[in-house]
Amino acid sequence: MRKLFAATLIALAVLTGCEKHELGYHITDNSVESTTVIIYAEAFNNLSSDIKLNIETTFSGSVPQAGSKKHLLVYSRCSLTDSDSTPVEGYLVEAYRDETGTVKVDTLLRVSPQESSVDPAVMRRVLTKAAQAAPADHYGLLLSSHGSGWLPKNYIKYGDSALDFSYTLPSKSFGSEGYGLKGWTDDQMEISMSELAGAIPMHLDWIVFDACFMGCVEVFYDLRNVADLISAAPTEILTTGFDYNSLASYLLADGASVIQFSDAYYQSYLNKIRGDQYNCATITVVDCSALEGLAETCRGLFQKYSAQIAALGELSGIQPYFRNPSSIKYRYFYDLADIIRHAGADEADMKKLDDALGRCIPYKAATDSFLDLKIKTYSGLSMFLPSTGSDRLRDYYKSLDWNVATGLVK
């Protein structure tokens, strides 16, 4: 699941050939380092209108000058409407500002309507083309669509029955192609995090997930060798998403900061810049180099408090990151530190965990509530609470990298 509320619908021309946009301002080319930012949007689902708006907003913000060392590329596959299942092409484009200051958008690659954008082979082809078209010293990737954290593909739709499907392994899903479209009878195509890692042909400075529930320790740990920093939310994300107008100015400048970009996202909701109904958000930035240390700390704590953790139930008062009953089907995401706290960890052990989290998380922020979900404590990371899953889901969880490293589920 990604995002709530329907944003205002806008008309966005299909990105073929070259288009001109009169809005926006340019990035001056006095940079030393080359940087390529790639937005990868799977919107062949009921997020189509929102993601079209996000893309248009990006093109009306900071856009690199033609011939500069900065590149802004967007891959998107958007259904014609939020409910239309007519197959459509996907497009990889580059946006730049010409010598007159006009924004132009050139098509670099088309993907057949019969191909899924969350097929790992398609994603790798798109990202390889992006790297070839815009080689750089630094790369960043923003992924926009639905998300369901560490859960197996299609688990939200089928429950334990999804574990019978040969395509289910490995875990952690992103994409949900076809979700919410009328007449769509195929299974929702999703990509797992291990598949995603294999589809990325370059090392990334950062990954940003504009998708719900991706801020779980299981996802971060699975992508620890792919990127230096990862930004994601442990809760849902509103349909308005990140601040796409400022995306390039934050992420393409020398010394670009995904932390500043994440903070701009948070501040825009905290200060009600987008309206009174939009003053809720959570966000966490993880330093992937510190994840092994966090796993080592958690392994000791999970072993010490294993019986207590196993006994914790949904009514134990642990901070959840799903709304009840609105998103009860996502009832597997709880605050990592609060699980250990409710397991009875003493002050010294909580300090060990807090220190490990502090080394791992350079930035985190959360409003006091997310819609009707009260956020009373916020470590920045969600994690599976073992008692909330079935025996089959717990068996499945044992295969996850995070569980192999920490032994949460025996």
C-alpha cells in the first residue's frame, strides 16, 4: 500500500519525444561532481494520477542545464486513469533545460505494454540504460509506488496461500502493478527486495522509498550492500508524497543530502504546507554501514529476551505503525525498540539498543499521529512482532536475512 487521499487530477501528456515546460528554474553548472538522480515510478495502478502529478511537479522545479554534470531521469509506467487497465508503455526520459531556459524531456527508452515495470529484468534494463545515458560519480534512486515492507509478494491479497506460489520467494514487496484497476484479473506484480538489489547495476549513494511501510529493519538490512543511505517511512505515506518540486535542488547539488530532502518532506507535513488534513508523516534515514552493528546488538537482545518477545501479543501496548482497523491487514509492523522495551529489557540493555540505533539512524522524524494512529514513541524502525503472524508466516520469516543475522524467530 502506498499513500492515502486522492490528489487533484491533472492532465499529463505521455512522455514521448521532446516536450517543453515553461515553469521552473535551472541548476547552474558550476559543479565539480557528476550526479544522476533516477526516479522509478510503477504507476500502472490506482496511484497513476498522483504519480503523474509528482512527475510534472518535478519538471517544474529545479532541472539541470543541458550539458551539465547533473542528470535527472524518470522512468514511469502510468495507467491511463486510476482505474483503467488498458496496457500502456513505460518510458525512461531525461529532463533538462536548454539554452533558452525551457525544460525539455527526451525519451531514452520505451518498454512494451506487455512488460511489467516490476519485472527484475525490465528494471535492470531501464537502470542500465540510465547509467549508460547519464554516467556519473554519484547515483541516487527514488522508488515510487505501493509498498508492503518485508511481507511476501501478494501476502496482503492471499494471506498464507501466497506462500504456496513459486514466485513468492524471496520476500519484501514493492510495486503492486494492476492494483485497483478495473478488469485487472492477473495477480498484482511486485518485486522483492532481493530482486531489487539484483536489478540495480550500480552502487547508489541513496535510495528513497516513496511507498508505504518500507521503513522496516528487514528491508533496510536486505539492501545494506546496495546503497549508502536509505530513506523510508515505517507507516503509510500520503498520496501527496515527497516534495518533488525541490527534489533536484536537494539531490543534484554537490554534497547532495538525502537527509535534507527527507527533512523537507517531514517539515512540509508538520507545518501543514499542504493543507490542514495533511499534517502527518514519518520518515527515517538509515546509514547502511551501521546495520551489521545493529544486527549484532539485536542478536544478543533477542537471545536474552527470547521468551518474553515470543509472549508479546497485539494487545501488549507496543507502538504499531498500522492503523486499526483501516490498515489491519498490515498488522505486522511494530516499533523495534518498543518491542524490546515491552519485553522487559533493563536500562543498560535499552542503552545498548539506543546507541546502536543512534549509529544507524542519522535522521528520523514523526508527527504525533498519522491520521488516527497515535505515535507515542518512535525509534525510526519497524519490525515483525512474531506472535502476530501465523505459523507459516513465522517459518517464512526465518529465511529473511535479518532473521538469519539476529535469530528473532527460532
